[in-house]
Amino acid sequence: MLRNGMCPDNYTLPYVLKACANMKSFHLGESIHGHCLKLGFLFDTFVGNSLIVMYSAFNDMNAARCVFAEVPGHDVVSSTALISGYAKAGDVDSARLLFDEAPVKDRGVWGSMISGYVQNCRFKEGLQMFRLMQFTGIEPDEAIFVSILCACAHLGALAIGIWVHRYLDIVKLPLSVRLGTSLIDMYAKCGYLDLAEEVFYEMPQRDTICWNAMISTWAMHGDGERALQLFSEMEKARIKPDDVSFIAIFTACSYSGMAYEGLKVFSRMCNVYNIEPKSEHYGCIIDFLGRAGLLEEAKEIIKRMPISSSHSEEAVAWRALMSASCSHGNIHLAEIAADRLVQLERHSGVYVLLSNLYSTAGKHDSARKMRKMMKSRGIEKTPGCSSVDVNGVVHEFIAGEKTHPQMEDVHSLLETMYKHLGYLPFNLNLALS
């Protein structure tokens, strides 16, 4: 176009900028940015918004922010693009400042902020933002509902999840694959398997991701036979399984002690569907072999892993072997796995598992040595966290915390429970951790 002497306008340039973003070509994008400047389109809203989206795709939020500052009239599109790009980059607090400053907040702006919180695992804040949006009278769309259902799944906020499901029925919003899969995941993580399966069979269309979600539901609740039955139904429906489908099946076999069935499916994955095993598949196979007590066989599987595997991929396999070795009290294999894991990653789990194994075996000196080694290397154990939904309010508890507003009531109730269970004398701080 340029060679033919034709001058691009403010409709041409956004398409070119979008192409640069899709191609992940940063230098080409900067070059087109230069063209925008030379041609006098830098202050055009359409071009400016496209530049913000492009730089956000490159994760260069400083450049996106500079463009945002130069665009003369900020509209909801530019606000949405920049909020979404800060959130995707992990800078949710800056995204929230931009959200608060936005003169106009439409459904897209609200959705970007809610999605930003959920994508960065700040689920409670995502739900709070959703409640604020409801006060404005703005109707949520499918994308917002998907974000909210994801937050409900992670927090166990069943009441809110059920409300969303009922609302979808009331407004007669079609149960798309995306929405249906989100509902299945929410019900599954809240422990309502029958409701999850009910949604699954009500869906007019089901893709591979949807089948995977339902298979994973039965897998994580330990019903390997039902998971395998669903996998068979999936094949009969001529839905081609992907690598995630097999991870779900292998997980089901692990939790249900079905090592033989798992190996048969592994053979089918390689020979029928020609899917190259990844580190996650090897990790699952090692896990179900280890749970069945076939530790030496699991160790041999690690040796068969591709040499090209990265450190993180190799760590997945060794972690599975170590966990199985600890479960079966095999100190020798656990030490071999631990030695390799210490070389591959910096994680507290290795030290804690081995220390616990030593304690169980009566090797208290070795257990203390592991704890000291962990401390000397500056490796801290990530505290456990749990949440409970009471009357629509999500309460979160972190192991060892002392700042919860009702901590005295929690202590008092725990003490009463321990007395009834006959666990006195006891260390309450230890119980809370």
C-alpha cells in the first residue's frame, strides 16, 4: 500500500497494529507507532486505543500508559484496554486506580476489573467488585458471569454460585459451552457432583474442554470408574480427547488406585491418539504407580522421560516419586528424590515431606537437621489457607494468623471442641497452624 503511494488512515492503522500484536512483533509494532506519529494520527482515539491494546499484548505497560496519557479524549474503550493490560500483567492495584479514575464505567470497564481480580487470584475482591456493579444497575454479561463463577469455585462460595445459576435461568441466557463449563467447575469444587453432572447433560453443545471438566470432577472426588465411563462416552460421541483429557483420566486412576487401568489408557494415548507424553503425564503415571506401591517401576518411568525436559518438568516427576515414597515409608527412595529436587527447585515441600518422614520413622535428629537446613537456606513454608461461605459472606483463615476480627471466638470454640474430643492438654497455636 505504501509502495503504491497510498496513505493509510485512522481505519487502516488499527488493523496493522492488531496484526503486530497477534504476531508478537514488538519492533514492527514500534515501527508502525512511528508511522502513526509521522502521519499525525497519534491523537486519534481509534489509533490510540489500538496502540494501548498492542503494547498491553507486549506486556509493556509503561508504553501503554504513555499512549493513554496522550490520547485527548479517554473513552471506555481506552480505559477498558488499559485496565485489562495492567491486570494481565499482574498489577491489579494500578488497574484499580485507573478504574476509579475512569469518568465513564460501562459493562466492559467493570468486566475488565472483575476479571483482573479473578485472574490474579484475588477472588474476594472480584466478588466485592461484582456486588458494587450490581448497585449501578448494569446487567452482567457472559464474561462477567464466567469470572464470578471462577471466584465462587475457588472460594467455595456455593450460595453465590447457585444465585448466578438461577439468574441465568431467569434471564434465559443461553447455556454456552463456556458458561456451562464454568458452572460444572463451580459445583464440582463446592462438592456438588450431581448438580455438576446435571448441568453437563443439559448443555446443548459440549466440546473437549467441557468433557475434560466433567471427567476431572469425578477424578478429583476419587471416582475413577465414573471418570473412565465418561471417557468412554466421550469417545463414543466422537469428541477427540486432548492431552488434558488424559491428565484427568490418569488423576482419576491415581486417586482410585487403578494403576493397571491407567497404564492401559497411557498405551491408548500413545498408540491410538498419537499424543506425545508430557512431563505432566509422566508425573501422573509415576503418581498412580507410586500410590499402588510400585515405586521401582515409577523410578524407571522417570528414566524414560525425554532428555529435553526442562528442570521444572523433571521436578514434577521427582516430586511425585518423593510423595509416593514418603506415603509408603521408603526413606531410601525419598532421599534419592529429595537430592534431585534440591538441585532442580527451591521449594519448602521437599524439606517438609522428608522431615515428616524422618519423624514418623523415629529419626528425630534427621528431622531436626532438615528443619535447620530449610531455615539456613531461607526457605519458608507457605502458610495454609481455607475459606468458608456463611450467609453469602466469605470468611478466610490463614494458618498462624492473629489478626482475624473474631479470633477470640475462634479460639474459644476450638478449645471447646478439643475438650469434647479429649485432646487436652493441647497447644492452641499449634492447633491453629
